[in-house]
Amino acid sequence: LVSREVKAEDSQVRVGDLTLGGAAIHVIAGPCSVESREQIISTAQAVKKAGATMLRGGAFKPRTSPYEFQGLKGDGLALLAEARKETGLLVTTEVKDTATLAAVADHTDILQVGARNMQNFSLLEAVGETRKPVLLKRGISATIKELLMAAEYIVARGNTQVILCERGIRTFENMTRNTLDLNAVPMLKALTHLPVFVDPSHGIGVRKAVPAMMRAAVAAGADGLIVEVHPDPPRAKSDGFQSLDFSEFEKAMGEVRAIAAAM
Ligand code: PEP
Ligand code: MN
């Protein structure tokens, strides 16, 4: 169902009054985790001013260690809803499991399925039963084919509103957190009609290098980006080492706009 052979023209995903996968590039930005009211509202305002059209922020966090910050959970969802109301930005947050799906779906415009859950088939089936747009992130060691088959699980249940997201894969290289596989962008654009986003933050995992990968992703043909932005990256409760501060994000957005306009 997701193949270009079945449907030749690009699919667009409508979220609120936005069209993803159309002519315009859309940027989702915000902190890795929602940490406080002040943090999420100030970030929402800053990323909106810089040109982002959607806000991200984790509430239920899938952390590598059980002793790390796990997110504000339900309180985080409520804060995201407040930030949405305050700024008009649409919001996305990760749905970590089927148990929290209903609560997450109630508070968000796009359901994010994380890399660690790309092949959680029960979760894919459950989000496939909803009619909420889904941002499906590529698994840490998943092939492009496996990503497409994971999308197929969602679309097969009747939810056609799927956006794919390249977020870096695990390779032998350990100078960076992951290796952002920009090969995936033109490959996916050829293989599927679904919109393709890129997450340069998790893709490279090095704050100073994120703007270069934002530019590269857009030049490669991505339909949009999801970028981690924090008011004070060194103090972030998760992923501060790869989060841009407000001024870094604003500058990078100007560069991205210039590249998009030249294409
Ligand atoms: C995130 O977006 O903060 C996240 C956990 O991403 P991923 O699932 O790609 O690791
Ligand atoms: Mn993160």
C-alpha cells in the first residue's frame, strides 16, 4: 500500500491546517523531553518565531537506562496541550506503548512512534486503528525495507496518514551517536509515496553539527525536519548534547529556508 508502484503521486498528510509532503518544508522543533511549563512554553514561542510549524516534546520517554529521567508522563501531555493553546503550534509526542495510546492521542496532533518501537507490531496495529497522523521513526538497526513494512502495518489498518522519519542508524562509526543515512531520503522518495522527514538531532547527536545535517537533509529532498531545541542545552534532562539553543536554531532555520528556496 505504501509503494510508488501502487500510487505514483505523492501522498500528503493533513495535520490541522498544515499539509505535510506538499511544496513547503515543515519543521517540528522542541525539547527532547517536556521538563516544565516555563521550558515548553518558552521553547514553543522561540521555535515558532524561527519558523517551525509544529512543536515536539517527549512525555513518555523510552530511555536506555531505567535510572534516567523517564519524562513527566501525563503532566507532560497537559503541558504540551497548554503550549499548543498558547502558540497555535501543532504538537507531536512519542507514544511508547498501547497502554498510553488513548491518553497520548487525546493530547497530540501527530503520534510519534520511536525508533525503539518501529517493530512493536501491536503498537503499529493500534496506531493503525486510530485516524491520527503518525510520524514513524526508522529503527536503530532497521533497513529501509523494514521501515516500509512497518509503515505497511499502520496503513493496512486503514490509517493512511503516515510520515516516515530517518533518524540515523547504528554503524561501526562511534565518533557520532548514529550515522544519519541520507541515502534513505532519495531511496524512500523513489520507493514510496509517503512524506519523508529527517531527524538530524538523533542522526548525528552532536550539537554543533546538527545545522549542517539540517541543511543536507533538505538538499537531499526531505519533506521536513524534526529538531531538538532547548532553552539551555547543557541543563537539559535528556539529549542536551544534541539540542540547539534558540539562537542556533534560528540561524539554522534561515539557512534551511535559503536551501529550500533554491530547490
Ligand atoms: C526522540 O525523538 O526524542 C527519540 C527518542 O527519538 P528516537 O526514537 O528516534 O530515538
Ligand atoms: Mn531525544
